[in-house]
Amino acid sequence: MIERNTINAILNAADIKEVIGDFLTLKKRGANYWACCPFHGEKTPSFSVSPAKGIYKCFGCGKAGNVVSFVMAHESMTYVEALKYLARKYHIEVRERELTPEEQAVNNNRESMMVLSSFAQDYFSEQLWETPNGQAIGLSYFRERGFSDPVIRKFQLGYSPDLRTALSEAALKAGYKKEFLIATGLSVERAPTLLDRFAGRVMFPIHSLSGRVIAFGARTLKQDRNVAKYLNSPESEIYSKTAVLYGLFQAKNAIVRSQRCYLVEGYTDVISLYQAGIENVVASSGTSLTVEQIRLIKRFTPNVTVLYDGDAAGVKASLRGIDMLLEEGMNVKVALFPDNEDPDSFARKHSSSELDDFLKNNEQDFISFKTKQLRDDAKNDPLKRAELIKDVVRSIGAIPDAITRTVYVKECSRLTDVGEDVLMREVAKLRHEKLYEGSRRPPATGDQAPPETVPQPVPLPGFIEPNRYFASSEEEIIYYLLKYGMDPLFTRTGDVAPATQRLYERYGLNLARPAGGEDEETPTVSVAEYIMSELLNDELEFTNLHYRQLFEEYARLTENENQERIKYFIHHPDPHLSALAIDIMDKLPPLTVERYIVSTEPESLQAPRVIPKAILVYKSRIIEVTAKSLADQLQAAQTTNDEQHVQELLERLSQLNEVRTRIAKALNRLTF
């Protein structure tokens, strides 16, 4: 692990103008430097570099970040690789935390296994290209599949001789230890002999994100039905099949350039598409898609297209696992190949332009695809139709972005002839159950707010339809959290405005000067404590996925990470969070709360009144939209004479109006 002090030294030394200037031609304009963005095609420079702030931002595509995230994005490096790149540039010794003997042993073992895997890949490639059997069997097979020699070399394909001890003996002779041959799964022990696991198979090396060989997939060329067609390396210290995508090392640059990732099932699908010009393609290698694999893709793009072959049964089985893509906030499309075709066979039968046209013309959004597939299966069976709708609702409910959910609810309603209000209610129910399953609440803080003065949760029943006003309020709250989170919101005694005095009293805080004029501190509530308490106690969830992610990350920080939280997020290892923090802090101070007030008072001194008001404005907007949704549901329930549902909705509307009145009064008290 790189020590924190070393990371700080790298960040302090790295000049963002100098680093980006190694890759782009920068021209000074005012305080900043400008260039054409390297992340999207443009003729007029909209890519700005701010040396003072240590950030970059493209006003065309919106991409933003710091010096580390630029190197990561531009050079397709990991966070650690980018840090080491900058360390070499600025001649900084990379000091890594001293490992315990146990950790050192694990690292040594991992490195030994990596080196052995690299040796095995070289051995298999040599057998393929330079031995008679390798050329006659392995190389002939690859060429019959239509793979060109450059592509075979690009993916480092190989051949394992049909001799049960060939690799094991070669590795032992070269000085590699028996224990690592067994640990990597290259050999299987049958005392007193080591046998090759992959004997008589063509080899597909599996690479890590940085390009090191960590495992193998192997295909038999025999027709024996008792022999498994594909055999993969077992799980090991260097290989976890659930956290690896085949072809990602070769595809990552193309994924970044195109901002699209094609997801297929097998090794040959990847290679055939790559050869046909679709280089931004990866495979789950026959395993069910995992969250770890999805997050690997998301590091490079949020857009994924799943390619299915024409096997109807296979499509239905796969549909059940794709909801995870939606849950991770991915934009999911689907393309279905014709009957009896898969990506491999289709790519071999068509030209690159034909394949490209097919993918562009046949991909469709996942929810619409799933609805149509299940609808065709259900036909006129009412029970099957009900199950279909529940299945689609589960998929919609998995989507974290509220606006996207609403769009899909409307589309699903159109395709299934089920009312939007019914679908919205079901989606809300599913999300509510998931969201508040073991929900967190901050511990009671008696000194800050006595139990009788803590506001009761705001009841927000039913589906909250996204509203264009939510984004600005949520961004404003995040702005205050980042900029003033660790500052005291309720400070020591002093001259304060009457409305602020009343606000403090609401929380049970005494702002009267101590007798004798001694400067004693009163109990304090930080900005972060106040904001988190207000949102969590009222069980509010940001509708914007990215703001919610940043909020949750902020909440997880420990007391040891309290200082310089803006810097913490600007230099965050996750480029998405880093770019978001930079984007928010790079804007002018929020105007939502004080938009009609012109004040020469410093922003920090306005915090005690503008932050509570920002929270109340946010709540009032949520209540306004929720009330409208409930009113619409009430009208529908009255039309169908559903008396029980009408009564429930009336009670919920009554609760909501009561809260709305309380918030209106609170807002009036905070008006200056």
C-alpha cells in the first residue's frame, strides 16, 4: 500500500498544467489554460485547466477531475498506477506502508503466482507458433475460426500439448515451485506426479486490468462428450472469476473513446467482434454477471449494451441477472442476434460495416426489451401477465435515478396497458421496502437537541415523482456539506439575528452571554451533523444518484478524516466522485435560498440561516410533489370507488398538509 504521506507528496508536487501539457497543447486565456478536449471530438477548445484550483473541466462533455483522474482517464490507468506515474515524473520515492510478515508472505506468493502465469502464457504461445503439433492443431483451429495472426498474438492465444506433464516439467525445470503450480491451478497433484490441468487444449489467457496474466480459459478440441468443452483456472489469490472481465485489458481504451461497452458471454465472441472492428467488447466468461464486474465497466463508461444470441431460452435466463446493471446506475441497452446466431458466428459472416450497422439499428433499451419479451411469452394468460408486470416493476425499482424510473414507468404503462399510478405505487413500495430495511439513524445527542425538541420525521408516502427543482436543492445541500461540513452551525454566544436566535432555541441551545462576560462555548452542532440528521431522520433519499453517492461517502468518513474534506473528495480515488465534487465546488455559491437578497456579508457568516432554510426548501419541494402524486392517486381511487384506498390517501394527505404548514411557518421565521 502507498503511504498516505507519499500520496500527499505526489499530489502536492504534481503541477496539473504541466502534467496535462504533456498530452495536450494548452493556451493561456485569463487565469486558466484551454485546449480541445481529449475525451470527445471537438474543434473549438472547451477543455479548461485551472492551476490555482488544481482541476480540469470540459464544458462540452462535462468531464472534470484532478491531476490523478486525468492520468487515469487519458492513459487508462488504475489509481495506484496513475500515482506511480506521477511519482516517477516528479522523482518522488513511492513509499509503501510496511507490511506485516503475513501480508508480506501473501504479496510474495501473489507475485510468484503472477510470474509463473506469465511463464505459462509464454510457454503456451511458443507451443502454438513453434511446434508441429501446435501449428497443426492449435493454430489451425484458431485460423479456422477466422482469427487473424495479429489478433491471435494480440490476445496471446496458445496451445497446451496433449502430454499430461509437459508444462509441469518445463516449469519445474525452469525453477518454479510445485506449490505455485498447484496454487495457480496450472497443475494438479496426483502423487507422486504433477499433471497438467489443460493438456490438449487451446489456451485463452485472462489478463488483469494492468495486463498481467492471472488465469486461463481452455477449450478442448476433442469430440468426447465426457470431456468438458471449456475449462477455467480455479479461484486463487490472483484470480477471482467474479471480479474479472475477459478482454477488458484490450478493450479499455476503446471503451473510453466510444463511451460504450458491449457485453458478451464467451472468449471467441470477444475476439471475433474485436477483429471485426468492435474493440470495446468484454465477456463475463460464462459466469453470471456480478456487481464487481459491473463496477469494472463503470470505471470506464456508464453505458453498456448486452449482446444476446438468438436462443430464446438463454435470453430469458439471462434477463434475471441484468437487473444488477440497472441497480448500479448503468444505462443498459440490449441487442438480439437472429435465430441460431451468436456474436462470434455473426461477426464471421458479415463485414465490419454490416456488423456496426446491425448493432446500431437493433439495440434497444433494456426495460422495453424485457417488457416485450415477457409480454410475448405471457400472451393472454392473466396470471402470467401479472407476473410479467411484477417482474418488470422489480427491474424499474432497481434503477437508482428517479427521472429514469419515471420514464420507464410511462413506457411500461404504454406497453402493458396498466395505469401509471398503479405501476408507480408498486415501484415505490419495492423501493421503500429496500431503502428502509435496517435504515440508519444517527445516535441521540442530548447536549445538542433534547428529545422533545427533535423534529418528527416528515411523512412522505408513496412514489415521489422527480422534479426539476430537486436537482438544484440537492446540489446546494451537497455544496454546503462539502464546503462547511465540519464548521459549527450553531456557534458560541455572540450577536446573532433574531431569526437565528429562534432557530437555535428550536434545538434547545442557549445563546445568552455567560455571566461576567467570560467567553465560554455553548454546545455546538456542525453543519454536517445538522444536514445528516435532518435528512436521515426524515428518511429522505436524494433522487440524483451521484449526489446520493457523494452524501453516503461523506457520511462514512471517520473522525480521522475530518480535515480538508474538500481536498479529500477532489482527490478521491473514484474519478466519478472526484469530478462531481469539483463540478459542485467550481460553481458560484448557491442562489436557491437567498436568490433575492443582495448581501455584502461573507458566505460563511450566512450559513446559520441559509443552510437550515435550504433544508426546509428541499423538504417543501418534496412535499409539494408528493402531495400532487397523492392527489392524483386519490382522484383515480374515487373513480373506481375504492373506499378503503380513498380513506388511506385522505389520511396521508392530511398528514402531509400538516407538515407543509409547519414548514411554511418555519420558512417564514427564517425570512430576513
